[in-house]
Amino acid sequence: MDSVSVPQSVTRNPIVLIAPFFLWGTAMVAMKGAMPHTTPFFMAGVRLVPAGLLVLLVGLFLGRSQTISRQGWLWIALFALVDGTLFQGFLAAGLQRTGAGLGSVMIDSQPLAVAVMARGLFGEYIGALGWIGLMWGIAGISLLGLPDEWIFSLFHGDTAWLTEGTALTTLSQGGEWLMLLAALSMATGTILIRYVCRHVDPVVATGWHMVLGGIPLFVLSSLEEVQPWQGLTGLDWGAIAYSTIFGSALAYGIFFFLAAQGNLTSLSALTFLTPVFALLFGNLFLGETLSSLQWLGVSFTLVSIYLINQRDALTQKLRQLTLAYETATSTDSTPVEPD
């Protein structure tokens, strides 16, 4: 079954495009206070299962097709395993053994993996400006997430931190590998939605993958975590509700709906906005301050997104300028024959 077509004005609306990453970033801020009072697998399950049920109810209310073939259920099961259980599981386990800054850099590097897979599987055009933009985005989120002392040491040619002290201790803990696996799981899930939506409505597929993907996380929580809800306050439950309804149900619903319609490289590149929103709203509501390097990272990120999403138009303009220059040079160099 092909996914339902929608007007391009909807899928290209800036507010719609940015919404998932705004919601993910603000949900990170909302959850920051609740995380010390609960456990990771419980939190991951709560963010998926209720959100998935909500997405299914909205899909039913909107009249989305509920028909799912046997092949469709197989694709949903794979989608749920990769983007639900594995992504959230690796993320939850990784957060226990790595810092939030370095972990966010690993997670938000997934647009690079999406670009490579989309190029190989779907033949999506990336181009020189697209690759430059992706590298620029990785640099931007590195400035946002890595400790300032690491970056300043690198600029001054001091690489001792790579083999001694904090860097070696942090990297040897193994959490970064789990965060990288989480990033690869999310990137693979972004690719899978194209195949899933050949058999299932994208909204319905998103809802079921969240429900099915969250159940194993609750099983893990029941086996390893003891009453993870007992320390939660009313404010914590409010933060969880925001993260579940807006940071999961609405954000994932919009993201995978767009992924089923448009260019995966361009859409995934907007993931670079997630830590930007998280840092900005953390500064606004939690009093967290941004260093000069982090502000530089914000600017790098915005430039990256502009380069990736405008790469076709910019490439065309560069070609026109190059052609005009070559024409002018050729005209100027043509010898004038004497009368």
C-alpha cells in the first residue's frame, strides 16, 4: 500500500519541518529533572507505549487506513525492533555510562548514516554542498556537546587528553559505543519507514512500532528495576506527560510522516537542531549558560542545515556563476582581428 499523498505545501512548511526537533529538544529539558527520580528502561517504555496508543487513536480519528497485511506486520515488527526497542534500549543503557554532552554528539551524528544509506538504497542526491553541510553539522554538534577544554586543547596542539585523564576515562567506559548503536538504530529506522509505508499507512505504522517496541523495555524494567515510579513527584509526571504526548507521540508522528514523503537526507539533517533547542531552552528555563564555543556550535549547525536543505538551489547558482565567468573570460580573451 502506498502512503497517502499530501500537498507539498504541508511537507515543506517550515513550522511542520522543524516541529519534531523542537519537540525533542524541549522534551529533553522537561525530562532533565525527572530522570534522577526514576530508571532508564521504565522511562523509555513510558515514552513509547502510551505515545504509540495515542498516535493510533489519532490515526483512527483522522480516518487513516487501518488495513495491515501479513507482510505489513512483518515490516512493522522490524521497524519496532530497530527504532523502538534497540534505539531506546541502547539510548537508556548508554546514558547510564556516558555524559549527556558527548552522548548527544554521538546520537545527533545519525544524519550522516542516513545520508549514506539513502544514497545507496534510494539514490538520493547529496552533492558536494550536501557532504560539506553534513561535516559542518558534525562540527557544530561537537562544539555544542564536547567539553570546552577538549576543544581548546586540540586547537593548541595539546593531544595528551586523548590518551590521559578525562578523555580516556570517558571513552573507555563504553557508553559512547552504546550511543553510537542508538544513533545507527535511529538512522536505520528512518530508512525503514520508506519500506514500511509501502504496506502500511505511515501514521498507523508509527503508532504500532512505538507500542510493540516499548513492550520489551517494560519487560526489561520489570526484571531489572524495582518500583521505578515511587520517587516521581507531580512535577515529574507533568514532565513525563509532556515528553510522552509532545516529545514522542506528536514528534515521532510528524517525523516519520515526513520521512515517508520527502528527502531523507534533508529531513534527517534537521536533527542537528535538537541539541540547539535543548541548550537554548535549558538556558531559558533552567538557567543553564552557553559558552562561546557552544554559541559558535549553534551558528555552525544553522549553516549546516542551510547548506544541506538549499544545496540544489545553491549548486544551480554556482553553476550559473561559473558559466557566466567562463563566458566573460572567453569573450575577453578573444583576439580582435585587424580591419
